[in-house]
Amino acid sequence: VTTDGTRFFASFSCDKPYYRVLANGLWGPTTAITDGPNKSLGACIAVSPTGEIAAAWHENLAGNNYWDVFVKFSVDGGASWSEPVNVSSDPWLSRDPEMTYDASGTFHIIYQKFAADGQQPDLWYRRRAGAAWDAALNLTATTGRTGAPIQALQAKGADLHLVYTDNSADGEEEVFYSVNAGATSGPLPPTSATNVADPNSSNTSSNTAG
């Protein structure tokens, strides 16, 4: 659930991504974000300071493990949507998008993507400022499993806060956190993150873009 200050937007998936809007105490109709023939899961919604709405999901394009992450945008409260953007565009499994807008309206999205062997997932990131998309960035590139079941991205002002799990150290899932002050270079890689499950870990790291 997310809000633009007056309305609450709830997203959910049941083979297709849907959303509903709560305004003035009343729920609007259940509306499909995409009505294509493919199975689609992992729906989420974010709202920018200007009121633009982003809706993301992962979609099965080939009837097997070939899933990609897509996002659409609306500038009229969900009455109409842009054409979907394939954020991941990869021949393997990409899934579980999480996204946010910072105070300037820049759009940020992360997702879990598996390598060619189908075994090595990492956390990937893209950013859209205005109409321009940055290239996809592998945030983690670890030797273990990164992201899912826990991964979250949230902007507060101009700062980006990233939380994710990784099991590279000993095969056990551990939770990491990083904050990037200024958000101009995206979330920090795990080398600058804090292992919040480790009592001996250092204080929260930050990177001020300059």
C-alpha cells in the first residue's frame, strides 16, 4: 500500500497484477495493471511527489523460467497508463521488483535477477530521471543468494535506504542495510552495507554523493 497524501493505492497479484484506490473512505474498482496473456506476479505500486504512479510486476514471457520485470506509469491517477517498460530484459529469471521515488521525483527500482546457470541471484538496480533510464547495475555480485525473501528500497527526502538478505558468508540468510545520502548514484553496494544481524558489525554506512 502506498499513498499520495489523499489516496491509498493497494496492489496485489493473482496471475495478473491489480490495484485498487481508497479515496474518501471508499474503495474504487479492482483494476488490472496489465491484461496480457502471460502469468504476472509480484505487483507493487509507488507514487511520486508530483503524483505520478508507477506499477511494477514480473511476467512469465516464455512459459518457463523466463520472467522479466516490467513497469508502467500513470500521470492521471490510474485512468490511463504508459506502455510497459521491460526493466530487466534478460533471458533468465528476474523477479520481485521494489521501487520508490525520491524527493526530486527520480524513480528507483530494484529486482532479483538470476545468472545464466539459474542458481546465482543478485540484486539489480535501475533509475529513471525524467525520461532517461540509467543502465542496469548489479548492486551485489556476491557468491551467494542475494535478495528475496527480503529486499526493500525506500526513499526519504533525497536519501535511498536499501535492505536485503544475502547468504554468502556461511549459507545462512543475513540482513544487510545501506543508505545513500543524495541518491545520485543509486543504493550502495554491499561492501558499504551494515550486517544488521551481526552485533559486531560497524555502524550504518553512508555515501554522500558529491
